[in-house]
Amino acid sequence: MTKGRDISMRQLRYFVAAADAGQFSQAALKAHVSQSAITAAVLHLEQSMGVSLFDRLPHGVSLTAEGNKFSQHARHILDTLQDALSEPLFLGHAMQGTVRVGASYTVLGYFLPALLARFKRSYPQVEIDLIDMDRHSIEEALGNGDLDLGLTIVSNTPNLQGFAHQVLIRSRRQLWLASQHPLMSATSINLEDVAEHPYILATVDEGEASTSRYWESRGLAPKVAFRTSSMEALRGLVGHGFGVTILSDMVYRAWSLEGKKIEIRPLVDVIPPMELGLIWLPDTRLSASAQAFRQFLIMACAS
């Protein structure tokens, strides 16, 4: 079969849904189709390209290296189509201005770059003045009028009173572990199981505080072996089997820099998702460009 022949947008959507869910059954629920439709779409893509896009695992599926690369192209195609359908291009290309945006580490590293590129295609003359700030500094700068919009992990904010906000994504938290870790053979995993093993604690973006909240709610504590603000160091430690961690799907990558595979497993315990969102002052009139950027992010994430 000729590579790339007769690939539909629907098949790309089903493939991306499977990549996001890590299970064909969950992807089918999200896409409101049968599991066989997801399976058929993935098989067609694999046959058309001549590669395996997923490793089939006992508890779901995981992208192969080829699948990970293809997922980036598939998402770009779907995003570009969505933007073309939803944005008033003749207005966007004429709009000018500067939007002052504060964003925290996780937002800058794992959420915003691809969306900024999409926004610039629709609004090429709008400049985004992007500032790397922690959550407390973003909230203070908004109050002082030094920023138009803030992008933070709003689930870390103890009190959002005084700010208007919009949650953009809710990213589930799962267990990360090495392929040969003993917990890989468990039929189900809870926090009590995780507490028996060395834990790698991410400290960036108030990670230690957010982690302690859901552990303490169960009357438990992780056996912290390492604390790090470096996500790449964390992946390396997990991939080499020095410990496990619980983090959101948004920051998950299947491979460490050294090429070690990192597996993910769901937890039986109800772990609150990481919520990333926009905040702004409710009584401040935003410029047309700031309003366009806010609306773009809300629509892009809703789709």
C-alpha cells in the first residue's frame, strides 16, 4: 500500500484520542465511537505508514518512537484545521497590539509554545510580551496592572477571589515508573503501594506543596529519595529505576534523554488533576489584542 494514501481527518482524530488516553477503550468513550472504530483507524494508519504507532501493553497502549513523532504531525494538522474554521482570518491579520502575559515554568515548557505558534498564524501582527514568573509574582503583577493575563496552575491557588479565571485543561495525574519496576506487574496500584518505594519529588511550580496535599489527605507520605526542579533529571532517575513519581499527563514523555523508557499506570486512589488556566482582573478592560488572545486560548483548549 502507498504510504500516506487515503488517510482521513477522522482517523487522525481517533489516533490522537488514543495517544492521549493510553487506552483504545477510553479513546472510544472520549470520541463517542465504538472501540472497533478506534482500533480500525490505528491499524489503517499503521498499515499505510508501514510502522507500529503503539506498543500494545497489558493495561493499554503506549506510543512508539515513530508514533510519538507522527502524533506531533497529526496534532499540527488537526490544530491548523481547527484554527482555520474558527478564526476570522480577515480580522486577525489586521489586528495589531501587544499582550503582556505572565506564565509559570510548566506552562512555558509544556503548554504554551505550540499554542503561541498557532496564535501567530492567525494574528501575525499581535506581539506577545511573555514573561517567565512564578504564580505569586503573576498574581501580584496582574494586581499592579503590569500584566494583561496570567497563565498558571490554578489548582495551586488557594483562593482565586479577586481574579476572573478560566480553566483551560485538567490533566490527570498518574504513576511514572521504569519498565522493570516491581509495580508494573501489579493488577492495581494505590498510594499505599507507592509509599513502599523510593519517590522522586518534582519541586518546580509548587510541586512539593501540591504533592503533599493529596498524600496527606490519605494520611500517608511518600518515601522521598530525591528532590529536583529539573524535569529531565526526574525522567532520568525514574527511567533508570531510582524511584517512581506521580505527575500529570501534560508533562509526561515516554523517554528520558538517555533513551530509558518511562511507563505510566493509573492509581486506584482519586488523585486531583492538575488544572492549568488563565487569570485576569475582572474589572479591567482588556485591549482588543488581549481579548483575542484570551478567546483564542479558551477556544483552542475547548476543541
